[in-house]
Amino acid sequence: FPSTRVDALTPELLQEVQPIRRSGFTMAPEAGTQRLRDVINKGVTDEQIIDTCRNVFTLGWSSVKLYFMIGLPTETDEDVEGIVDIAKRVKALAGRKHQVTVSVSTHVPKPHTPFQWAAQISEGETLRKQRFLFRALKEIGVTFRYHDARSSVLEGIFARGDRSLSRVILRAYTLGTRLDGWMEELQHDRWMQAFEEEGIEPLRYLEEIDTDEPLPWDHISCDIPKRWFKKEWDRAISVRTTPDCLTATCSTCGACDYDANRNILFDRKRTESRLQIVNPPWERIIQQRQRGESVELLGWQHQKPDLERLVESQPTPEENGTYALKDYLKTEINSRKETLFRPAQKVQSLLRVRYAKSGSLSFVGHLELMRGLFRATRRAALPVVFTKGFHPKPKFAFGPPLQLGIQSAFEFVDIPLYELIGPLVLLEALNREAPPGFQALEAHEISSSAPSVQSITESSTYHATLSQEIRETSEALMFEDWSSKEVERRHKGKKRCIPLRDFVERAELLSPRSFSFTLRVNEKGATLKPLEVIEAMSPYHAFLFDVKKTGVQFSQSPFALEQKRSLTHAGLMLSSVELP
């Protein structure tokens, strides 16, 4: 069940999800009073919270969890007492049959939000409020859960910290901190020791920041201009809400690209279908049910919201802090980083890049490498095509993932672009912004119908050498008859043995302490992992070897459109590229 606004949780919507799960229901009022909810632009009243809980219990849920935050900007003790008041009213509805839980976390100001300038409350203030809530909620029979105050302080420090904190992280690591995300493993004293040894005062990162002061993350664009965050921060501390653009005027935050994402100002038709979840109103349904009458749903075939009247009834731009879209475009459209419109992302060219992965990068997993390359293309402002939907991602197509710890100069990625740029421009941009250990070696345009790298890969060759430390004390490799050996795999308690001869084309002893082997890919696209082959062939653990991928055999050229390339015949072998 996705996260949904409290004011959108109609009884009919609750009935739809009731058969799926009926154990626990979670709501997030966030703050204990209407005033503080207006500060954070939550826009939910006490009565909406109580009505939702009443319907949840009526429809069969056995427990309700209410999520609040303490330490929000402008919060007072009265706001904290409001948490207890709401919990008391919900507990009265629940009675003895149902359970009510209040979960409270400390507000941590985060970058790229209107509260990025706000102060975070101290550890002592957090503990004071937690103790008050613990005692007050215990008296009314409500379960209380809370976050560790020390952990929240560390989170706030690193959330808005600058690059100097990287030294603290490294220092804490050398002092033995490892799994500090788990409360039982948090070594707070060692973190404080790390700050002290690096000469950094940690609590200064929790203080309020002047809006004119440069921020450590100002160089990062989130597509929403900083001036909008400033406007919302001013509105928050003045207790002025910003209307929801689902039903009100566009606030020009920059989140909509007016292609995949649109609002009421741009597209009324889409808004009509989205408004269905808040129709009909709570009050009429509750009154009809109390009278024992049947509830008639107003589908769109019977009634539609009057969007024309809705827009006309909104406050003027001067009243709600917004202004016309055309004015917004005049001020923002010239900034490439903060442009409101993204170009129509039709693939104009598809470039296949061969890259090397070496050094410490060989110990970075495939998914982490993908994320690193995504960010590199963003920093380079490359016109990369993204997927559509709520979570757009670059439409990259990577070759087979390289096993952790192996270096290679034969890795591939297909990058679709919505503008025509030359392969050399792409290579230069990637090498400038990519993480250390990544090197884009060549790029060629390919057809959109070109087969994937994985589908044309026939075999790969690897070179394994015992590391220097082991080489000085070990005996020479006893390279016995490898074809009779097997790789053992275990899955769900079952053991499976795979003969090396099924996948290893050849193996050769290069020196007393190094050898090479070639792994083929079968017709189903399956193969063995290089490290498990090394362990089967040698008496040493695979991690004691320096392993490099030294060649790849393809059934056809991976660069099919490159006419000037001399090696375009089937059976192309790429090899002999020097790795560090």
C-alpha cells in the first residue's frame, strides 16, 4: 500500500485495501498541533486524523501507528503536548481491543529542502522531550517508540556537513566503527574521538545557517532552484502554507518537467483523474453511515469537480507567494541547470563505450559502478536519455557484470543520447568526471537494433597471478589435469558439481606462479565465475591472486556500424590492452 495523504484516505479507499492486509495501519501526522503542521506544510487537521483512525478501526484494523517528529522549526512544548492529546483521542477510539503506537523521531534538516537552513535540537533537548512523551503516553496506555538521540545528532552532522568530515569518517573507521547504523553497534565515544583528533567541532553543523551563506551542496543541482527553497523557508517560519498543486495554483517549484510530470496549471485532464481519490467528502460518508444509509459513490460519470471554479477561488499570487508560470519561465529558462523543461527524449544516437576498470575500482560492485557512472554523466551534463515515470533512470545497457576484485579493459556500456555528440566528446567527458580507476577507452555509434554485448560474447580470457606476498613464501603452482576438476555450488542446502571442461576452453601455466584460462559462454548464456575456476584449479584461495581479464571473443563485432574499423569480422578478439 503506497504512502497516501491522510486527507485522501476515504473509507472506500480503505475498503479496497482492507482484504489485502488488516493487521497494522500507519499514519504520519508529523506534528502535534495544527499550527506546527502548517509550518511544515502538512495541511492535515486534527479531525481528519481522528476520522481516519475511526474508519481504520471500524474496517477491522487491529492497530494504528502514528508517526511524529520532534525538533521541527518553531516547535514549542505546547506542540509536543499536542502529540499526547492526539494519542489520547485515538486511544479513546481504540479502546482495549486495539493497539495504538506513537513513533517519534528527531527532525534532521536535510539539503535541498526548505529546512536546510534550520537548526537541529541538541541531544539534551531531544532526551528531555522523549522523557516527557514516554511518561505521558505510558499513563494513557499508548506504546512509545523513539530514535536514539545520539544517532540523530550524528545524522544531522553528516547530513549538512562539508568535505572536511570525510577525514572524520576515515578516522572513525580506523578506530573500529563498522556497523554503527544499528543502535546496538553504535560506538558514539569513538565518533567523538574522531572529531577531536581531526580538530573539528561537530555541534556547529547543527546550528541555524544564514540563508545568504554558501552551502556545501550548492554545486549540486536537484532541478529545484535555491530561491524557491528560500521562499518556502520564509513562508514556514511565518506559518504560511503553500497550496497543493494537485488542486491549486502552480508554486513553480521546478519538480514538474511538463512532459512526464504535470500539474493543474498545465494539464487539467490528468488532475481530474487524480482528484478521484478525495471524492466524495468524509463528512457525508460518515453521516450516512451513522444513519444506517448506504453510501453512493460519485464516479466521474455522475459528477466532476469544477476545476474552473476551483482555480478562480485560489488566493492571488501576492497572497500565496506564487506567481504566473510565464514569469517563472522568464527567470529560470535561461539557466541550464535549473531549466523547467527537459527536451523530448528521443534517442538520436546510441554510443557503445568500451571502458577499463582497474585499481581500487575493481573492488566496487557492479551496481555501485552503475550509480557512479550515472552521476558522472550528470556532472558532465551529457544529453542522456532517461526512462519515463516516477523514478527516471538513465537508459544505459551494461555488458555482463565483472566479478568483484577483477581488473579488466573489456567492459562495455551502451549510452543513448537525445542529442548528437561525437564519440571523442563523450570519451573526454566520461574520463573527466568518472571515478578513479575508470577509463573510457573507445566509443562508437551503433544501430538501435544492434545485439547486446552479452548476446554476442562467446568467451573471455583471464590471467591469474599469485600476489607478491604469497609468491615469496609459496611453492610453485601444481598445475595438474584441470579438466577432471569440478566447481562446487550450493543452493538452498543442495550441492551441485559442474565439471570445468564444460566451460573452460583452455588453461595454460604461464610461470610457476601464474596461469591463464578461457571461459566460454554456452548457448543459454551461462558460464562460470572466474574466481571459482581459480579456486578449483589451484591450491590457494582465489583472493590471493591478482586477476585480470585479458581478452574477449565475440561472435561478431561489438561495433557493427564502425566502417573504418579493420577488425569487423566474426570471431573478433579484443586483447593486449595494458592494465596498471
